[in-house]
Amino acid sequence: MKPILIFLGIILMFIGFFMITLGMILPSSQEDYKKPETEENNVEYSGIIMIGPIPIVFGNSPGLMVLSVLIAILMIVWMFLFVIGLRIK
């Protein structure tokens, strides 16, 4: 492996850590956090947790759940093709 690629990878990791730390330290505007007390929160969410090749899909919106299942299927197919590709070489 080329040493320049290793060096660039390490630099990118440090830049990422720096940006995350900077985002936590810098104060954000308080207007974003003010909520009207009369407004209801109707938040829809969905997510995927991959434990090896087995997906666990969760959420509260049927539409987002279908999208998450499709993404999980694509991830499984991608992992399968990756493993097949490693065996061919």
C-alpha cells in the first residue's frame, strides 16, 4: 500500500474528529431549540441495524419502514456480491 494513501487517510480521520469536536464546542443559535408549546411533534422515523448479514428494521412510519427494508435488502445483496467477488480472485 502506498504511504501517501495511509497518510491521507489519517489526515482525513483527524479532520473528521476536529469537525465533530468543533460542532460540539461552538454554540448554536437558541432559536433552533425554541418550540411553540401548542405545536405537536409528529416525527416519523425508521432505521436499520445490521448485525452481520441480519438486518433489524425499526420505525413508526409504514412508508419509511418499506424504504428501510428495501435499503436493507440492497445492503445484503451488496455484501453477498462483495463476498463472491473476494472468492473469485
